[in-house]
Amino acid sequence: MSDALPALRDHLAPVEDLKAAAAVLAWDQETFMPDGGAEARAQQLSTLQSQAHEQFVTDETGELLDRAAEATADADPLDDGAALVRVTRRDYERARKVPSSLVAELSQATSEAKQAWKRARTEDDFSIFAPHLEELVDLSVEKAEAIGYDDEPYDALLEEFEPGLTTADVASTFESLREPLVPLVDAIADAPQLDDDLLRRSYPQSTQKAFGEQVLADLGYDFDRGRQDVSAHPFTTSFAHSDVRITTRYDEEFLPTAFFSMIHEGGHALYEQGIDPALARTPLAGGASLGMHESQSRFWENHVGRSRPFWHHHFPQLQEAFPNALGDASLDAFYRAINRVEPSLIRVEADEATYNLHVMLRFELERGLIDGTVSVNDLPERWNAAMDDYLGVVPNTDADGVLQDVHWSMASFGYFPTYTLGTLTAAQLTEALRDDMDLDARLADGDFAPILDWLRTHVHRHGRKLTAPQLLERVTGQELSADAWLRYAENKFGALYNLN
Ligand code: ZN
């Protein structure tokens, strides 16, 4: 047998090690690092990341890929070796197309833009951020031109997060989501509102932590291969199949903040813990796409964590944990409270139904920025008009509007749509899972093992071997579509809000 594949793997493993080491430093930066460490940490991260990049884009990687491609030419596409060659080649060609001078320019521009964005947000002054955003748009268009695309430059940027999906695919799927969703949200807004006061009582942090971590363990999150800490913005990070960490944040006066972020991040972590260990230290050891990753967090957060059967089993335990806050509450009242829908200004605080409208608005605006049909100066006005149009609420300040998210200051154009792609994918996967088992009965029994096992088999273990559209087609027989989520949402919120 040819040694081409082992040689390729040996060459790629140290690159993955460097990336994992950078991830450890980034995790520490968000959790335990003292403020004084910021400058040194930025240098350390930059060194590790550029080392990883330089080792990856060498001619040697290309030669090893060519040799390994010959050795795997007749293999099944799901064969580990064939997938390794295919996915690594895709990453390699993309990485080689962007000149290192442009990478450096983008890195410098984003670090300045992030500072400017923070100040603009604090001072509620978009003009502080605007020139930086203009520069990031120009550099991102330059990057897209370097990478190449079929229809529009946004395609090249989207591809970084969603390989195999085009801007036109996303736009038409979102269109078919938005048309029924806007009237659904309107109808909910006109219906008598659900009461969520019982979530705003006193919930001691230590009890929230104990209860949440017990649920995470019940769902199948392996604390021997992970841990949970506190950070300002919850996230999941993986250093290896055997070390996948999550973070959360607590609000002692609002129970959902920590609990739902725990199972959301837990969903991301279950994906990473479930990737086939044979793919370790290769570019295949990750999620198929950001959208597919988000489908796993949304599945556990919403289809499990905000379902009635889940709380049928867990509500008595929750009441026992918080007797003062919930002793007099009913399961039904709790279920209604955690599913309250209310059009609001801030994306990260939005409920399950309106969240998608926040995402679509951002997608349309950033697509326009990249294709030149939206100018940076018009952005605040366009933002407010779209908020009014989609959600019926308009921010009083840019800080609560166009300046609320960090993504554009990081030049992460193409990232926003992945949130809603994940939501739609989660609903499609849930329908497929329901064809194979009685999900509600499993949830009502607190019997999560068969559910996780199903996800492991159909989604997790493949890592990046298949693109998200390929994986979805394989599991559900369908292309990406809004239909499953619309069925789910109309059914659930129709019942909760007595809509007809
Ligand atoms: Zn997520």
C-alpha cells in the first residue's frame, strides 16, 4: 500500500496541533486570563495562527495532496482517505488564493475596526465605525475576487462557512421563510401575550449550575472529555475529540439565560464529542458547516429543551431545585413562559420565532454591502426600515440597532445566515428523526441515549467528510428548505397563542 496518505496525515497533524493550541489560548482569554494579559495574548495567538497557516499553504502540502489523490482515486467518497484529500484540497486552494499581504491587511483592519466598533457602540455614534466598515467591505470584496465565484462576490465569502451553498440558494430559502413568518409573528403580536413572570424570580447561580450540568450529563455531554466555565458570551471550543469545552453566563433574575445557553452550547459540544476519533488531527475533525453545527445546538435547545415532553420529565426536578421560585408554578405555565414570542430589538435576546427575522435582515444588508447596492452610510436607515418592516419595532439608537453585533467589525460577512440555516436544518433533521422513533415518548421518559445515538450515526461521526447539503440529502432525502421549520412553528405557536 502507498505511503501517500500516512505522509499527508503526518504533514497535517502538526498544523492541527497549532490550531488547537491557539484555541486553548483563545479559550483562556475569554474565561480566566487577567485583563493585563491581553496584549501578550494577541501576539501569541497571532504567532500560532500564522505558523499554522504558513505550514499549511506550502508547496509540500500540494505535492502530498497530489500523491494521496492518486492513492485514493478509486475509493468511496465517504472513505476517510478520499474525504481527507477532497476537503483538505478545498481548504488548501482557498487558503492559497488569498495573498498573504491581503490576510495581513484584513487582520490589521479588523483589529482596528473592533476597537472602533466598541467605541461607536458605547457612544452610540455610527460615524465612528463607518470608515472602518467601508474598509472591511472593500477588503472583503478584494478577498472574494481573489478566491473567485460564479454569480456574486458574496458566494466566495459564504463558502467559508457553508461549503456547497450559494447566495442564491440562501436568498430563495429565506424568501420562502419570510413570507409566511412575518404574518405569523404579526398574529402572535396581536394575540394575548403569554406571561413569563415566573422566570424572573430569584434563581441562585450555584443551583442553576448544578441543575444545568446534571441535564447536560443526562443529554450525553461527557464531562470527562469536557468542562463548563463562565464567559461574557457563551461559546463552544474543541481542542480534540477528548477535550470539548463550553461556557455559559448566569442571570440570577432570569432563568432562561444560562439554562438555554447551556443546552445550546451543549448541542455544539455533543457534535464535536461525537466525531469519529479516526479523524483526529486532520482537517476532517470538525462540523460539516457552521449551519450544520448550529442545527445541533438548535435541536437540543428548541426541539428538546423548549418542548413540553422534555419538561414533563424535568419540571418536577426543576421545582425541587428552586422551591421558592417555582413551588407554586404549573408545568403548563412554565412551558408557556419559556416559549413566549415578542418582537424585540436585540438579536441575541430574541425568541425562537423572531430570531430568524433578525438574521434575514442582516443577510440582506450584508449581501448588499458586498455587491455594492447598499452603502455603509445608508446602513442605519436601511436597518431601521427593515426592523419596522419585519418586526414592527424600531430602535431609538444605533447602539440597539445597526451597532449591536460584533460580526461586521470582524469582517465575518457570510456568517449571519448560518444561524437560520441551522434552525431550518434542525427542523428537517427532527422530522427525519421522528420517522425513526417516538421522540416525544423518549423525551417524556428522559431517555436521551437513543436520540443522541441517532445523531451520532447520521450526523456527528462524519465530521467534515460531507458538505452540509450532502449530509442533509443523505439523512433526510431533501434539499435545504424552510417547510419543516414552518410546520413546526405554525403548529407550536398556533397552539400556544390560540391562532387560527
Ligand atoms: Zn450556536
